[in-house]
Amino acid sequence: MVGSSLIGPLVITMACLLRGSMAAYYTVGGDVGWTSPPNITSGFYDEWAAGKKLMGGDSLYFNYKGTQNLAVVSKEEYDRCKTASKVLGEGEEGEGYGYRLPANADGMYYFISTIKSHCEGGQKLAINVASSVPFMSSLSSDSLSVLVSTVLSALLIH
């Protein structure tokens, strides 16, 4: 049997793998916030997102400037600025909405305002999100349990 001195480092290593990297917090649009024309131009939020490396578990805060709302939509809804999706949050100046990306998020996420012509004027955001734990993201919770059990068993048997 392997000495118990190896169990501690193994548990710490597994915890680090499961946790992934530290989640980041972003205020969408920076100081400009989540706003509509004429405060922004078409493509403003694309430019804001261009330098960001968003990961699963990160949080986005949509700081409302004026009367605003937010919907997470499909690619088609994003392109058409039309939504059948539920509006997540409505609010006034100084309010906002926080959206935490799922830990296993991987791929494109789309957000729009559904107020009047705000989306058509550029109040929409498309972001590419990478999994925070690449090799773990494809594992189901059952597969992960089997992996942890197998590793622990192997350590305890030897």
C-alpha cells in the first residue's frame, strides 16, 4: 500500500483539476455599460469582447445605462434581433444584471436587448467561451466519479 503521504497531494491535485482556473468578472462594455444608441455604435460590444478570453465560470455584469433589458438568445435570434427567448432582466439606470457562464460552457453565447430598436442599433453581444477545464469538460459526473475512484483505488492497493 502506498503511504498515506501521497493521498493529500492527490486530493489537492484533483481539486485543482476540478476547479479549473479562477473565474473572472467582467462589466460588459466597461465604463460605457450596457446601453443603446446613440451612446454606442454598431459593433461596439464586439470590439469590447475582442480582447477578452472568457472561460466557463466567468461572470458578466450588464450595468444598465437608461432603461434596459437583457436576453440570452440563439445565433438566429442574435442575427435577426428578434427573440422568442425569455428576457432575463429589466431595469433602469444604475441597475443591472449578472450572468455567470456555466462552468462547462464552451462555444458561442449571444446576448441582446429586446427594447425597441436597441439591438438593431448595436446593443448585442456575441462571445466565444472556452471551457475552464478543457479535458474535464467532456466528462459526465458519472465518468468523473469513476476516474476519481479508480485513481484512489490504485493508490490504496499498491
